[in-house]
Amino acid sequence: MSETRQYRYYDFAMAAFVAVLICSNLIGAAKVADLGGFEFGAGVLFFPISYVLGDVLTEVYGYARTRRVVWAGFAAILFMAFMSFVVVALPPASGWLGQGAYEQVFGQTPRIVFASITAFWLGEFANAFVMARMKIWTKGKYLWTRTIGSTVVGQGIDSMVFYPVAFLGIWPTDLVLLIMASNFALKVGWEAVLTPITYKVVGWLKRVEHEDYFDKDTDFTPFSIKR
């Protein structure tokens, strides 16, 4: 793969991926929502979009460039967690009454941060790997099998790591298992619902970028940022 190859929309896809990732971790990670008796983690409303973007990136640009995006997201989560800690720890001005609310919203515990970054790292790399390998196996056909199949693996790993590591012993065990299972089902369902949009975005990007990368000779180690 050429190091000098330039793409028109790769950087925008990376920025969108990182933005969705930060929002899902900052806004929705710890809130349990209830819609008509169905309980789920609020972050599930938009976190699966990062997997859709990951699928699009892997399908069009290949595993190696997606790997760079995953590392960019990983760094963004770490920076977000560090800055949240710093801002919450700053002494509040006298007369400012928002410290308690600020701590409740932004004062994530090290345990949740660890669970989040570990689940993200494992899940996203599993998603990209399965997506890239299935593209070879299917000879570039049946995109829906790759998007859904990679999501089942990636989101499954993400859910099985994040919720037990973050909340087991804090939430009741049955609630942890319920939220873990419901979030997994919702994430995979989101992927299926968004499949027509994924097809359109992938088709458009392949046309405008003149790229449809197959990872035939790719080194799939996650510990690299080479393109």
C-alpha cells in the first residue's frame, strides 16, 4: 500500500469516528435508560455509529488505515479521561454551586475509564479484523454479511468486557447481565437497520476515492500505525 496515496474523505471519516466515540463515552456510558420497561445503556443510541464508520473505513481503505483511526480514537479517549479528571479536581471558585453536579457527570472512576478503553480497543480491532478477513473470504461480495458479522464479534467483545469490568459489584449482577445483553442486541440491531445507509456510503466512497482495498498481504497486528 502506498504511503503517499492521498484520499479526499479519509480524514473526515476519522474525525467523525473520534467525535462519535468521545460523545458515547462522555455522555452515555454510565446512564441506564428505560423506554417502556426496556432498560439499556444510553450510549447505545450512538456508539454503534462508530462501528458503522469502522466498517466503512475497513471496507474502503483497508485494515491498516482503520488501525490508525482506532489508535486515534484510543488516544482521544485517554485525553478525554485525563482532562475530565483535571477539570473535576480543580478547586471550585467560592460561590460556584455546580461542583457536585460536575463531579457526578464528569467524574468517571478509574475503573469505568479502564473498562471503556479496554472494551473499545478489543472490540474495534476485532471488528476491523473480521471485516477485512471476511472481505477476502467473500471475494468482496455480500457486504451485509461482513458488516453484521464483524459487529456481532466486535460488539459482543465490547459488551462482555465493558459492563462486567465497569459495573459488576456496583450494580446488581442481574442488572449488569441485562444491560449487557440488551445493549449487545441493540447494537447489532442498529447495524442491521443502518445496512442500507452503509451500502450507499461505501459505494459512494469507493467511487470518489477510486479505492476498494483487499487486505491480502496485510500485517494484522494491532500494534502498529503503519498504513
